[in-house]
Amino acid sequence: MTAAIEAHGLGRRFRSGSWALRDCSFRLPVGRICALIGPNGAGKSTLLALAAGVLKPTEGTLTTPAREAIAYVAQDKPLYPQLTVAETLHMGADLNPDRWDPAAADKVVQAGGLDPARRVRTLSGGQRSRLALALALGKRPTLLLLDEALSDVDPLARRELMGAVLATAAEYGTTVLMSSHILSELEDACDHLLLIDAGSVRLGGSVDDLLQAHTLVSGPIRDLAPHTVVATRSTGRQLTALIRPEGIVNTGSDGWQAIEPTLEELVLAHLGAPDVPALLTPTVEVAA
């Protein structure tokens, strides 16, 4: 399976000596839409900047498509404030003469009612995000990197812009790696997941495979060995636990139930359990 991104022992160290990423290894297959999740300071923005070629790794390797085939929307949306909306789009066309799709960029801008004559410095945060995404989609990238790209967009516009991203990915086979704190948005859009904590991948793979690898059990308090326990909570004599089963989960006749967790339950449990062994399914695991 061809990879759009492949990292081996990837690391990036700050000048202070602390590591933003360390020993980070994974692969993301071509054509996938992948959620990049983790607590603040986990290394998500650093990973996206490395993939975009904005930063260079301190150690390890990172393989991506050629720079001209990558579009990157950073958190701060670094646009030229003195340019107008129209001039910004013309710049995008000039910088990408062999790839530019004016119709795709114009559609995103027009859907938000942006005045082509307005200067970037007069736009709201959400309008700047829309213009930055228009530039990215107009490039018709092979790899689209979104770092909290829609965080300052209202819910209705966010749904519309996410639809534009998904339509582009479906039509052109674009690989998308996107970070967001809105789990419901990612659950609806993404088929792959990378959860980063302390600078390395703790959980990665197709969403279906990851959900199937875990079970949510509930019932009277009991010993959960030999299963790997990710998280538990108890109410009186009742226990609910997210486990990674080792063999068959025996519910028996003592009132125990077992169901597949939701993506939100899976993510929140792992975010609160940094000591649980990492799990990478075959689609993202790299050879040693």
C-alpha cells in the first residue's frame, strides 16, 4: 500500500533542548483522511510543519510528496495583509501555474460572500480561514495538511468548508491530515486516526480497525485480566471499562455487557491513559 507520509524515528528538538517529537514512526496510506489528535503541546503542529517542509527534522526521516504537491494551512493563516482577496488568489495562481484550479478557489471564496476588493487585514478570523483554505484547495494538492484550520469558523461555515475538503479528497484522491479538537467533526469526516502524546504516536490506524480492537464492557466489579485496561470508572458496584481484549471477552451470565466504543470514547480514554502500550494497526505501522 503506497504511503503519502512515512516517518521513521522522526524527532524535532527545540533550541531550549526539549523535544517536540521523538522517535515518531508511522505511515499514512495515500487517499486517506486522517485525524491528528493529541493534548496541547503533544507535537501535532510540529508534525504538520515537518510534513509541509516548513521545519526540518532533528533526527529520523520523513517522506512526503514533492513540495509543489503539498498544501498547508497553519493555525495562524499567514496571508499578506496588504493584498486584496482577488490579489491573494492571483498570487496563488502565479505560484502554482501547473496546478491551479481557479474554479475551486473561487467557489470557496464566493460561498462565504467575500468581497474580492477587500484587503486581507480587514477580514475576520473566520474569513481569513476561508481564504487560506481557498488557496489550499485551489492548488489541487496531493497532500493537504490542516492545522486547526477551521477553529475560528462558525459551525455552519465549518460544515460547508469541511464538505469542500471531503469533495476534493473524493474527486482527486487527495490525502488529508488534519488536526482539530472537535471530535464529532473528525468522527464524521475521517477514516484514519493518529493520536500523538509526548511527541510520539500512541494510537494509529484506520478508525474501523481501532474501534474493533477495543471493547467497552460494563457490569458488576470483576477482575479484567488478562485484557489490557485503557480506562475504568465505577458507580457503586458497577464497573465500566474500555479494554483491549486479549482473546475472547467472556460476558458470561453475571450481567456483563460488551459493546464497541465510539470514536470519542476511544480517544478520550487514551488521552487520559498515557501509560497504556501504544497500538498501531497494520495500515500505519512501519517496518522496524
